[in-house]
Amino acid sequence: MKKSLYSILFLLTMFAFAGHAQCGDDLLKQALKEMGSSQYIKDFTIELVKEKKDLKTGYIKFSIFLNSNTQYKFNVANGPANTDKVIMQLKDKEGTRVLASNLYNGKTYDEFSYVCRKAGVYNLLFSFKGGQEGCAKAVLSLVKQMP
Amino acid sequence: MFKKFNYLTLALAGAFLLTACGGSSNKGGSSDELTFNDSLANAAPLELSEEVMSDVIQNISSPVEMASLIKSTGVDFSQKILNKPEQIDNYNTSFKRALNLGVYSADLGYINTFDKNTIVVSYLVSIKSLAEGIKVGQFFDFNSLKRLATNSNNLDSLMQISISSFNKMDSYLRNQKRSNVSSLIVTGAWIEGLYISGKVIEQTNNKSLINRMAEQKEIINILEIILNNYSNQPNFAELSERLAKLKTAYQGVKITTEIGEPKTMEVDGKLVIVQDEISHIEVSPEQITAIISEINALREFIVS
């Protein structure tokens, strides 16, 4: 009995350590590498875990300001333990209208480019399909500015 | 031996669980770094909660984008329009340090965008000094930044690491409920970005830059909310009053929105989405001159 308890504690320790390592700086480095030649602006940490009472995870939201006549790139690196890829959604200021998403025609892309034609505040939301748990790092970068 | 393992396992489990749940925002902080006993200490209750403030501050436009747009106009780099690094000796209050940390961050973005690595180090020294003055120096790994700055092959990394350091610092300040400091840094950076743009507009009359400056009208309202939130402090109140003059200069700028055709396409396996809304900006030369004049006055107030 005692032995099992130690084993569980040991596994728990290893699991916590692995979870932390999987979603740390290495994942950010991967996202930055996949950003390519774009100009880095900001990065986002996504860690969605279920609380005891929850059946599903929700979403995490960030506010951003985008300029007009500018092409941005939103790319994401998923934690290796994720069951599914993280879903990114760019919504309007009020959060009512989805303007862009990496989920398109049933396929989840690791990035999308967004040509912004109206300066303003936007909301960037991250979630997992079916409310699963997971982690990811996302990067917002500048591709080009149109005259 | 087994008992030892038991304690060790429990300690490790506790430590790792704590770090796993703690997130990245608490890294690098210790209790003495939170002490901030001068003009930026929060005494009165805020009208907006720290959470709302945190959300609002994130909406300030990045000065790096402005620097990139300036470079795209083809105009030459000009060091004389930047705030001089030796000016830091004049910034003796946390209020001034925070504002000018923002100013130097925008200058650094401009310098990096033009790959002027010969002057980067002196700006990094100023940034480091001001950051330490407001107890957030731990976010700047000066030796790494200096090493990157002295190698022209590493300029992209330098840009990335310096922006990332600012982002981490900003995130830390907001998590530590020091949004007042954070708000001053973003205000300083935003004003400096506009100031540099104004200088380039005076020189080139570039249409893209004029439009970019005009569409910053929305930011004024955000900054007004932020600064008014701390207007119980005299220095914030003064900054708010000066910002109000800039807001007045922006009043005539007209921004309309037209609904166009949204486009989603796959290009070489990558998803590209074009926004359906298109904004149109109407601003007269006189209005831009008035805006630039107010920006110059506000910037002088900040850097003097």
C-alpha cells in the first residue's frame, strides 16, 4: 500500500515536471522558429486545464491592437501532449464576430495570415476541440505593411 | 533510506506542482522587488480594476510596427531625433523613469529596425538603468543583449529578445498589480513612436505614415481611460491634461468603415484571410500639423 503511494507520488512529480517542460521556453522557441522571417510583436501562453468541477476547459482571451493595411501572422506551437491542435480565433472588439480562425474547412492549421484593413482593438481566443486540456505558445508577428 | 525518499518525493511533488501551476508571469520576482515607495505607489482605489486595466493596456499599438512603416518609406535613419541616452541622469522619479523607459524602448525599436547596431549598446545601458530604477531590471539580460548587439548577424535575435524582455516586464508589472507603471511605459513608447513618425512626416509628407498617425485616434481614448484611472496622483493628472490637448487635436480626424468582401484562401498550404471591413481616413494637412505640434509638446514634457 505504502509502495503504491510512493509510486503515485513519484509519477505525479514526473508528470508535473513533464507538463511544465513541455509548455515552457522550448515550445516558445519552436513557435518563434516557425514564425519565419516575420517581425516578432508578441507571444501568448495558452494553458487550459480543467478544474475539479469542470467537464470541459473553456478558452483564453487576449486583447490586441491591429493596424490597418498590415498583414499579420498568427502561428502556434502545440504542446506535445495535446490531444488536438489548439484553435485560434480572431474576433472583433465586442467578441461577437469571428473574423479569422486557423480552423478552416475541417482542417486545423498551425498558422494563419490576416490582412487587417481596419485599425482597432481585436480579441484573440484560444481553445481546444471538445474542451480538452492542453497547452501551446502562439506568436503574433508582422509580415508586411501595405502602402 | 525509504523514509528519506518519501520526504524527498513529497518535496519534489510539491515544488513541481507549484511551478507547474504558477505560470510564466511570476518568474524572476522576489518580495523586495515589489517595493515601490515613491510617487507611483497606489494609495487611492482605482475606478477600473487591475484586471480591466491589464486588458486595456494590452491594446496599445506596438512602436515596432511604426518603426517598420517608417523604414518602408525609404527615409534615412536619423539619430538626432531620438532621446539622448545620457538624459537618464535627469530622470530621478519613478514616474519619469517609467515614461522614459517607454521612450527608449521605442527608440531601440527604431534603431533595431534600421540595423544601427553601433549605437544599440548605449540605449541598452539606459534601458537597463531605468528598468533597475523601477525594480524591473531582472527582465533585461544585458550581457546577452550586448553580445547580440555587437554581432551584426544577430540583429533579428536582438530585436526579438529586447521586445520579448519588454513584454515579460509588462506582463510581470500587470500581474504584480503595478499597472500604473506599465501604463506609463506604454504611454512613453507610444508617444515616442508618434514623435519619430511626426519628424518623418515633416520631412517626407508620406501618405501611409499620415494615415497611420491619424488612425491612432482610437488609442487616445484607451490612454485616456488608463491615465484617468490614476488621476488622483498629481503627476498622472498633469499627463492626462496634456493628453487631453492631443485628443482635441485629433477631434477633426474622420474614420469611416466600408464593408468589403472577406477572402479566405490557401496559399502554398498556408491560410491567408483578408478582412472584410475597410477603414477610410480623412485628415487635412492642418489637422496633421496640429497633431504633430501637440505630440512634440507632450514628448518634450516627457523627456525633459
